[in-house]
Amino acid sequence: MTRTLTILGATGSVGSQALDLVARNPGRWQVEALTANSDVAGLAAAARASGARFAAIGDAALHGALQAALSGSGIETGAGPAALCEAAQRPGDIVLTAIVGAAGLGPTMAAVNRGATIAIANKETLVCAGPVVTAAAKASGAVLLPVDSEHNAVFQVFDHDRPDRVAKIILTCSGGPFRTRSRAELAEVTVKDACNHPVWSMGAKISIDSATLMNKGLELIEAHHLFPVGLDRLDVIIHPQSVVHSMVEYVDGSVLAQLGSPDMRIPIAYAMAWPDRIATPATRLDLAQIANLSFEAPDLARFPCLQLAWDAMRAEGSAPCILNAANEVAVAAFIAGQVGFLDIDTIVAETLARVASGPVGSIEEVVEIDRAARAEATVQVEMRTR
Ligand code: NAD
Ligand code: MG
């Protein structure tokens, strides 16, 4: 049976791997809508190749360019934030949210509010607005299927009927490219070093987050909202080979894990085909060749972003939103060459210390807190700009 699929952030790392799966499985998915931020050529090519009905570009100034690139194709076009939400609202079975950052909040909420099945990769939306998103999903009947490899792994081994039997959720973490570096060595790293992840090939922002371990911090908060077993039942362990994608420990001491080669097409395929399983071109796991799997505790002193995220998760309310917004600003400044790698955790900590936090009850409040945190983080960047 053909299911209709919309991909928000279709030109990115996750979006293009999803489109690869669509192309390999003719007849399984009919693409309804695709979106991108500014890559008109990439969006137009993806829309033509996948037979999409609607293509939306986030930058409103690029509407003319998108119309020109799709002329004669019969594909409808839209531009600007409202068009991204329209893409999410159009009828369809599955919405894959693969936009990076809090920019995914509006379109994700549009899909949640219409009760869609959502394959959620855009973790920042859950971090900044988790309680609002999950409450809206409950009200509309939307189903949230995690794409993030760790959460997808947990989803696969989680006892959804008896969550009270879960003793612990253990997220694995590769440790990133700087796992063995000292703080002094970290001061000198470049954007290129930080994006050169030893295991996964991903977009720039999540690659930097993996290097600071903020990614694992965001994932803790993401897990807290997707699997609400309690803050004290969440844990992180470093596992450089990225073969065990995460684990669930049960009250009897049994630990269930999902393993696989580090290829995002496995969790993307799982979420897009759920509750079915489909073949993927991912390399089969050859444990004899890998030979050794190792584990170690994370070092929160060398990687304070993970501690900051842990603290923000415990503080709840607006703290995770402030953490996320400050991190987005700091990472963008690092990518732009304005600040150093070690300034990222400082900017996040200083922003958390300066922006008043409180409870969050609505999307409007999330948007306002996100704005205030970005303004403060921008001041913090300017104070450190080289
Ligand atoms: P990416 O940078 O490769 O792609 C991002 C996509 O979002 C692009 O299509 C881009 O056009 C769009 N986009 C960017 N800014 C936008 C904006 N302001 N408004 C609208 N659209 C915008 O990112 P990615 O690596 O594919 O990651 C996407 C999301 O998936 C992130 O939240 C990331 O944390 C999560 N994720 C990614 C991976 C991975 O392997 N890449 C793994 C797990 C989770
Ligand atoms: Mg992950």
C-alpha cells in the first residue's frame, strides 16, 4: 500500500538519505511535499526526481527562483515560513521532520496539530518545546516515531505496554572526534576538525554538537520527552564504535539493545516504514571483523555541554529552550570563525545564567524565550569575537 510522505528539510543529510530510500522502494511512498531553507537547485531536483506535488522554500526571497527551477513540472510551489507549515499541513500519512534547529518548531507543530504520523529527526524542537509538543500530540492523536539513532534504538526495544518495567534508558555516545583530547588541545580545534566525525557523516550543526557532546545532552532531553520514565532513569555511556545504538535496562537486570552499522538509513527506514520493516542498503554488521566493543563513562569536566544539558533538563521549564537557543547561536558563531570551540560551552553557560527561566505552557512562550536567549547569546558572542 502506498503511503504519502512529506519531508521537511529534504536537502539535508537526513532528508537526502530519506529520499534515497524513497527512490529504492518504488510504490511504497508517494511524496506529497518537500521543503528546504535556501537550496533552490537541490530542492527542485529532489522534487522532480521524487514526483513531489508541492515544494516550499523557507527563504521567501527565493520563490521566483524556485518557480523558475520547477517551471513545466506541474509541481506547486510556496515560500516563506507559512509555506513550510503548509507543507506539514497538507494531507499525508507521514511527515519526516529533518529541519535543523528550532526553525523546525512551527512546521513540526503544524504536523502534530493535524494528527500526522511524525518521523522526528528535528531534536531541537523536542528540546525547546517538549511538553508543548507531546501534549499537542496526545490531543490530536499524532504519533511520534524517533529517527535519531539512539531514540530509534530505544523505541525498538522499549516495552511500550509496561514502561514501569524499565529501570534505565542508556544512550550510547560515540564521544565525537575529540574524545581523547585535553581542554588545552580543544582550545585550538578548527571547524573542519570538529565536522570530521569518526563514525557518522552528518550536517554541520549536529557534527559540532557531537564534538562538544551537546548533541548527547540534547538527546537526553529528547529521550525524557519521548520516553517519560523519569529523569533518574536516563544515562549516557561513551561507546566509540557506534555499533550499540542504545539500550534499555529492565527491573530484572536484563538489558536489551539495538545494534547495527552506523548508517542513518536504518533508523530512517524504520520510522518511515513503521510498523513494517524494509530492506536497506546499509552495510551488514560484521561483529567478527569489528572484534571489540568498548564503553567508558563520559568526562563532564572536559565536555561541560553535557553537564549543562543535564542541569537544564532537571531545571525543566524554559531552561532547555534557553540552552538550545544559546547553543545554536554559539555553534553558528564557531562555524563563522567568530569564536573558538571552547567558547561554545561558556556562551551557553553565561546565557543560561542571565536569561530568566520559568514555566513554559505554550508555543508563543517558547518562541519568546527562544528570542530572548538568542539575543543574550549574541551579546555573549560579541564579547568573545576574535
Ligand atoms: P542538515 O544541515 O544537513 O540539513 C538541514 C535541513 O534543514 C536542510 O534541508 C535545510 O534546507 C533545512 N533548514 C536549515 N535551516 C532551516 C531554516 N531556518 N528553516 C527551514 N529549513 C531549514 O541537517 P541534518 O544533519 O540532516 O540534521 C537534521 C536534523 O536531524 C537535526 O535536528 C539533527 O539534529 C537531526 N539528526 C541528524 C542526524 C544525521 O545523521 N544527520 C542524525 C540524528 C539526528
Ligand atoms: Mg543521535
